[in-house]
Amino acid sequence: MTYSIGQEFYYVPRERYMGNPRNMKITKIGRKWITLSAMTHWTIRADKTNLVVDGAGYQPPGVLYASKESYEAMKVLSEEWTTFARAVYRTSHRQPTDVTIEDIKQARALLRL
């Protein structure tokens, strides 16, 4: 991905106590890191390859998304996957009578498992 000064990203902190999600703009582009700033004097830096915010040797404090909409879409997908996985787990101890081996193979192929 190519970056430019002033390009906006949506920063989502990993923990609620770290603040609310917010839009941030790129202020500096390096070889490995991009530096971003909000309207305040607070800045963060993120890895250019995966947009994970630098945790200085500790757990990354957050992640950048291209936009709020892309974050919301990822969140919905994650919630749907969790609901699906829980439903499969709840029924894993009893084999459904109307599901065939071919059905299972098709589901695995569809989910790339």
C-alpha cells in the first residue's frame, strides 16, 4: 500500500481506557513506520505492513483501519463468525441426522477449512 501525508485512517484502541476510536492523519512516512496525529498533540506510529500501532515491546495498543466503515464491517463480520462458531460448537456433541458427509465437505470448502 502507498501512503501520503494527510491521508486519514481510523484508529481503534485495543482497550476502552486508552480512549475512543478516532480519525487520525499521517504526518510522517518512514521506511518501516507511519506516524499519525489527531487534532491534539498526541501522536502514534504504526507498522506500514499491517497497520498495527507500535506497543514499544508490549501488546499493541490499537489498530488502524482505512475508514470507520471498514472497521464497522470487520466488526459485523467478526460478530457473525463468533455466532456461527458458537452454534457449531453447541451442536458438536450430537451429529445432525439430516447432514451428509458431502454437506460437511461443502461447508469446509466454502469456509476454506
